[in-house]
Amino acid sequence: MIRRIIEIDEEKCNGCGACATACHEGAIGMIGGKAKLLRDDYCDGLGDCLPTCPTGAISFVEREAAAYDEEAVKQAQLKKQADKLPCGCPGSQSRTINRTENSSAVSKNQPSVSRLSQWPVQIKLVPVNAPYFDNANLLVAADCTAYAYGNFHEKFIRNRITLVGCPKLDEVDYSKKLTEIIANNNIKSVTVVRMEVPCCGGIENAVKRALLNSGKFIPWQVVTISTNGEIIEK
């Protein structure tokens, strides 16, 4: 098809790389110290790169070119994010953490011993159908609670699958993800741990909506932690 697409004048290019940085689609790369249009189908023809070029080496042309492929661009961006670390982002790798009660550290019942039994823990990152959700007692906790309450691992994390988040900072509706988790897995119970501050009501309300939307009757409780680190009795 004939469409508008960028063209890079190699003679004018000084190799600064500003255009490659400005191209959100990844259509431009640096090869041999010069900017190159790597793939026609990654170029959307909008020209975000043009104003960043200090030498005026980039211009628009009308020529035969593959159509802009938005889906291919999205997949390339996801792959690029995963490739930032040799084995991908650790936050996306689901795993169960096996802890033995007969280890020397655990048998002493020290508060400093980690009781976390799975990874990841962020609500946004956890897979909906992770195997550790089967027959799980679920803990949904506001981020700050583990810092405020000193014995958090022994009191709350132990023998539970832990999910954490902050509705104020994340600005997402946790109820959708939590509904999927509860609806698609055999969850035995849900414990919500929140701070006394009003914004923490978001995580409690998200769990309430998730339980309602799942259509399941599951025992659940809410524990509130004060800002000075004490459990508020109701």
C-alpha cells in the first residue's frame, strides 16, 4: 500500500539517537552509529521523531510500505520489557515457596522468619489461576500494614496466600482481579488487613465487591491496624 512514512537521510544523521528514543513504537534503531527505520509496519506515520532530530535528517515520504501493525508493536514492546532481565521480570514469575517447620530458624518461632509461601504478592502481578490458590486461605493486605504491625508474618502471612496493594497509589479497581481469583479457585477464607486511614477503605471495599460478584459464600474478616502499629479491636 502507498502511505506516509518517515525517511532518514543518513548523510545528515549525526547518530545522537534522539529519534530512536522518541519513537515509542520501536520503528527506529541505531545501526553503525546511524539511525535506521527498522520496520515499516512499526512506523505509525505520526512523526513523533521529527522534532527531536537536531539535524533535520528525518522527513515524511509517500511510498509503498507495509501497513502499520499496532498488535505487532504491542507484542514487541512486551518482549522488550521482559528482555530487560536475562530471565524476564521476576514479578511475572509465579512460584510456590516451600518452608519446612523443622528448619532451625522456623522451629524457634522467631518473628523475623519469613512466612511468605508464594510469589508474586502484588495484586496486579499475581496470576489468576496460580496453583497455590487451590484450597487457600487468602490474605488481602494494604501495603503499609506489614510495616506498621511488627509481627505481621506470624500473625497474618503464616498459612495464608498473600496479596498486597494500595488502592490510593495504584489507582486501579482491585475488585475485578480479586473476583476472578475467588471465582476461579477454591478459596477457603479471606482475611483483609487494612490501615485505619480512610484511603485503605478501598481495599476492603474491593474484597467485598469481589466476594459478592463471585457468587460464592466464603468466610471473611477485616482486621484494622492503627498508625501506631496496634490492632484496633471492634
